[in-house]
Amino acid sequence: MRYRALITCLAALLCAPAGAAWRDGNDEAKLVELSNGGEKRRYAVYIPPGLDPGKPAALVLAFHGGGGHAEFMADDARYGLIGKARAAGFVVAFPNGHSRFPRGRLATWNAGGCCGNARDSNSDDVGFTRAVVADIGR
């Protein structure tokens, strides 16, 4: 019985649509899909209002922990990175690790000797991170 409740909770979490957690007041992190090495991945990016696109700006990459996901990391109530980016005038990106689930939940990073499906599928997380930085630079 206890396991059925756990599975139900996990199913709700894994299939829940993206949404409110990306928001911080009137500001939002934009969700972006990106293909890298034949794999579709996503990241969220927050660009503070009023930032001059003609001038260089600092970029902070915020990586979630193993089993997490970008949406959780972008939740300003938990980590405060969107608020800090707005106050200090930097861009913040939240790459999503490799996940076999459609909403990118329970994502992991390929650390060579560890980390589940990302390791087993030989996910190119370094290449993905480079693609995120290049995409934001454009």
C-alpha cells in the first residue's frame, strides 16, 4: 500500500506540466529546447529586463543535483537565483540533465563512473553545456 502511494506521487511529479515554478513575480525564465548530438534537451534562461543586448553580460550556469531538474533549480523561492540575476544584472541559465522522462524529471549528469541513465546512454553533458552557452550567446 505504501509503495502504491509513492508511485502515484512520483507519476504526478514526472508528468506534471512546467509552469509556476519558473515564475518570480512578473519575471519568468524562458524554457528553451535544444538538440545536441541527436538528443533533445532543454534549459531555462532568465535575462533581466533592461539588459542591453549589445553589451557583454555575465552568464551563470546553475546545475541541479542528481535526480533533480532545471525547473526545480529555477524556482526562486528555493534558490533565489532569478532575484539575484535581476538585482545584479547577470543572465542565469538552468540546464536540464539527461532524463528519459518527457518533462525532464529525475535527470542526471554523465559523470563517467556514475549517475544512472545519463552514464548508461553516454549523454554528452559537456557538449550540451557548450551548446547552451553558444545558444544564449546568439
